[in-house]
Amino acid sequence: MGDSTLIQGRYRLLERIGRGGMGEVWRARDESLGRRIAVKCLKPLGTQHDHSSTRVLRERFRREARVAAALQHRGVTVVHDFGEWDGVLFLVMELLEGHDLSRLLEDNKGHPLPVADVVDIAEQVASALAHTHEQGIVHRDLKPANIVRTADGTVKICDFGIARLGHDAGFTARLTGTGIAMGTPHYMSPEQIGGEEVDRRSDLYSLGCVLYEIATGAPPFDLDDAWAILVGHRDTEPEAPRSRRAELPGYLDRIILDLLAKRPEQRPDDARELGRRITAGRAEGVPVPALATARPRTPRPQPVAGRAGLPSWTRGMTTGHKATGTGPRATPPDPGAGLSGVWIPRPGVERPAGARTPEPVAGEGPDPASETVAGLAERHRTGLSLGRLGRWEEAGEVHRSVAAERERLLGPDHPDTLASRYEAAFTLGRTGRAAEALRAYKGVAEARIRTLGADHADTLAVRQEMAFTLSRLGRHTDAHQVYTSVLTARERTMGADHPDTLRCRHNLASNLGRLGRTEDAHRTAREVAAVRARVLGPEHPDTLVTRYEVAYELGRLDRWQEALATYREIAAARSRALGPDHPDTLAARYETGVALGRLGRCAEALGVYERLIDDRARAQGPEHPETLRARHGLGVNLGRLGRWEEALAEARQVCAVRARVLGPDHPDTLVSHREVAVALGRLGHWSPALTEYRLVAAARERAMGPGHPDTLVARDDEAHCLEQLGRAAEAAELHRRAAALRGAAC
């Protein structure tokens, strides 16, 4: 095959980006949908296979490809299509922009990854394995080359079922006597080595090997002799990771050693349990160094047992590639890291004054400036990791510092400088400084337009963030104009079905709802959901996010029965894909309770909230804002059922916790004060109710102004309370002032 080959009249091969034992991976374009994809072409079936075995392998391929295509989890590479063309079996997959873990370690010169990255990768892979194992699927060849971290930090497992198929076809190894394909020696479980049947716990052992390597810089049994490696897995206890890298947190050290237990029953029972242990450990606090610890990789001597104890199929076996070895680079560079000081602006644009192109001089060793650029790239990744941990203030400090250094070294308009400024703006938005974020985004957008062009993907990305921030600031009309402009450019340059185009249309739909154009918002969201279901799959996380928006707009249209059915479907799909305790799953369950309450099915809603409170408290803590939101919903439905004493007690408890955790003037705290007032009024206690209503009105007026709709609602509540107390003149004056403010707003 060569460049521009067209497979089945649809998939255009553009550039080979990887080659391995099973075949080749190509960057390609789906001519029908206009989207970028990856096509994996397996090696042609050779003459060593007779007609019968070839037919069996083809059937195996179809079965395994269907299995891979059925997996719907953001931590698993999406398989779009598969088939056979000109004697070659091929898979059509999503194109991952990022690095596999093997490449990450190679680029890091064999040094371990930052602790935060190790923990994040462990947590994401555990979630993906939990989903696939619950579908009855075992990977059997989990290794760094099969785990990719994309540019946005998402970690994905590749080659489910396909690696096993490749082994069966004889591409890379022979089968064991029981038909179990061997994996890569550095990452094989003892039961795989012994030729025994394997289950999900074999994948957990392999994950332990991967985590050991990215945490310490070397696999647990780092030897050049394949026999010694296999004997090590079977007979030798690994050194504790902390003995090789003291800064590793204790819980992570224990988890890795438990994963590397020799007997399957001594390991964590499943990946779901593993994920809970990682989450609990991370909640205790994980140190994140600014730069990964550099340590020389010195192989440890290992006792080598006699070879007779190993299966016969291991004879003649080689070690294969470790993660830190030289291997095929199947993924393009991470555009977010900016690993090079060399760049080429678009035609007609001058390089900025002060921008350097550091290059080593022959015979003089590495240029210190190049080392500085690489160090800044590492700090940039550390900032991204801090963000993924929710440590946005620290992430912002890192990104602002890196941006200043990159500007000094590379120039103000260098893509790496702008990448850091972009991330710094993002952290401002995440820390409640939306106005500052908007100014920062605007500066990056202007520079990218100047150096890259208005339609460049990076330019469109920052403009889309500007629109999102405008919406958060309540400037929905301005946001709509920017979204519309970006969407037009995305459709023209990327195609209507490109994921980035669909993301922009999704945001546009949400903003239409905020403009009060509910019918338009519902129609647009429904269209995006349909396309995402076709392109990404009906249970892909992005599809479910848009269906969530559809359900929300259905509720605003008072079509609660349809909204309820949609929320329930989303909750079930998210539970399957992400797990029952994932925040997105719990959010859909919360909205199910809201819909039941709006339909008057308050007893059912009460049951939903009671179960949700228990699950949220277990997963996120009893004082987490979302746990408190579920408790608020429970109190509302107690009131709807006429159980006002219980409703008042619940509202007071939630209000007290919110005031302490979120602050006395936080919007959620004020909502709870209002709920206390409602319950007091229903019980006939109008004087204390008036105190609560006035507290809410005064706080909203301070925060949002006297004419804000929420403030005016609070003043209406206050007036109603005054009427109940017989103070009609005061109530009339409040109504008059509120009407005047509403008229002025119009």
C-alpha cells in the first residue's frame, strides 16, 4: 500500500504513522464523512495458512473487531469500521493525537513520569479496564505501547482483541498449548507464562508492570535475557517502587505491589476496586514535583532459575521492546507540550523579533537552550497534570511561569508560548476569574490569527473558549455571534461531522437555550446528538452529553415525560460505560429525580434522591456540593408530599453545611435559605420566614444588582410574606419597585 490508496472507495490512506509485528497504521481520511481517522492494516495472510485456517482467521477477525467496536468507553479507542480489502484485513479507528506511554518514557530519556501523571494514568486505565472486564473481555497484551495519552490528557487503551488475533495469526508469537497468546515478556503475568487460562486479574498484573515502569523508569524485572525476565515474573518478588523512587506516595507503592502479586487471588479482585483505591489514595494528597526525578537506569541483577521450569514455547524467545526502548512511533507529537523551539509561521508572516531556533553545534554537545525548551515542555505537562487533579490555582501559576519563560526564549508569538498562555487562561476560568480569562483568550486569539490564520484549528479553539467564557459572563448574544462564526469556519475547513465541529454546535445549542430560544436549542441539540450517535456511537460520552442537553431543553419545554425517559437512558448508558459512581452517571440520576418531581411522582423522586445521597456521600463525601444538592432535592420532595416538618429540618441542615462549606452568600446557600423560608411559611411561621426571604433578597442584590431576575424573584417572595402578615402597604411598595426595575430592564 502507498499514499493516496483508497480502501473500499471510502478510506483514503494519507501517511503511515506506525509499523509493527501485526501490520501498519495509517493516518487517513474518511471521504464520506470528511473526518480524520486511523486505519490499521493487518499483514496479508501468508502461504503458511491453508484455506481452512485462513477462513477461520477471517472469522476470528470479524468477531474480535465486533467486540472492539462494541466497547463504548472514553478510555478505549473507538473502532468505527472493519473489513477486508485486496486480501488485507483492516480496522478503521479514531485518530489519537498524542503519545503512547512507550514514547512518553522514550522522550523523557528513560526517566519516570511525574507522580501526578502516574496516578492519573492509573486511574483512567483502571476505569477503562473495569468497563471492558464487565463486558467479559480481557485484553491479554496490556503494555505501554497499547496505552495512549492524548493531547487533552485522556488515556486510552488500544488493540482490545486485535492483539490476541495477531498472535493467533502468527504475526508475532506462537500459541501456548491451551491456545493462550503470549504477551510481551516485560508485562506478562505468571499465569500467562505458565500457559494457564487467564482472566481479568492477568490484565491487572500487566497494568502493575506498566505502572511500575512509568513510576520508576524501569520494568519490575529489567533484564536483557528473556528467560530471566520470565523467571522473575514467576518466582521473584519485585523491589518496592519506593525503594527506587522515594517520592512516590505510600498508597501508590502498595497498589503496584498488590497488582504484582504472583497468585491472581492475591491481587485486587477487579479494576473497579482498583479504581476506588486509587481515588481514595489520591484524595489524601499527592505530591507533584515540577520536574520528573532524573535517575540513571541501572539494571538490577536477578537470580536466573533453571530453564526447565518454563513452558517449551518460551525457547528462542527474545525480550522484545521495553517501553523505554526504540520502537515504532505510532502517534504524532503532542501539540500541547511544545517539544521543539523550531516553528514555521504561515506564509507571509514574519518571525517575531527575539524568537530563537536553538540547534546543537557539531562537536559542542547539546545546546543549553534546547535543554531549557525541553524542561519548559515538562513543566507545561506538569501544569496540565495539576489541572486534571483539580489543582487549578497551582496549575495557573505553572502555566503563567512557563509562558513568561517561553516568551523570553522563543518570542511572544511562538506556538509554544501561545499554548502556555492558552492554558493559563483556561485556569483563570476554572478559578472563577472569567473576565480575566476572556482578556487572556482574546490576546491569544489575536496572536494566532496573526501568525496562523483565522481558520487554523488552534485559532478556532481559542475563539470557541472565548464564546464559552462570554456565555458564563452572561453575554449570551456576544457568545452566539462568536459560536456562529467559529461553526461556519469549522464546517468549511473540517466538515460538518468532525468532532470539533460537533462540539461547537453542541455549545451553540446550549447558548441558544440561555438566550431563551428553547425550541431552537432543542432542535440543534437533537441534530448534534443524532450525528454523534452515528459518528461516535450511541453510548459514546460525547453523544450522551448532547442527549443530556436534549433532555434539559425538553424539561424547559415542559415535556417532562420525554425528559425523564431520556435521563433514564443516559444514566443507564453512563453506568455501563463509566461506572455507577462516576460523577456523570450520578448527575443523570439527579436529573431523573428532578423530572419525577416535576411530573408529580414525588414518592418515586424521594426514593431516587435517598439512594443518590448514599452513593454521592460514599463516592464524593457527605459535604460535597453535589451530595448537598441531592439532599436539597430530597427536602423539596418531602415538602411536595406535605411532610413539611421533615422538609424544614432537612433544609436547615443543608443550609448550615452550605454556609460553612460554600460561604453564606453562595447561590446554593441562598437557595437553601429560600427553601427554609418556604417550609416556615407552609407551617404558618411567617415572621421567621420573612427574615429568611429578606436575607436572600439582600444577598442577591449585593451580588447581582437590584434589577437581576433572581433578585426580583426574592423581592416578590418578600412581598408575598408581608401580605400573609397583613402588611399590605409594605407589600404593595415592594411590588411597585420590582415592576419599575423590570420595566427598566426591558
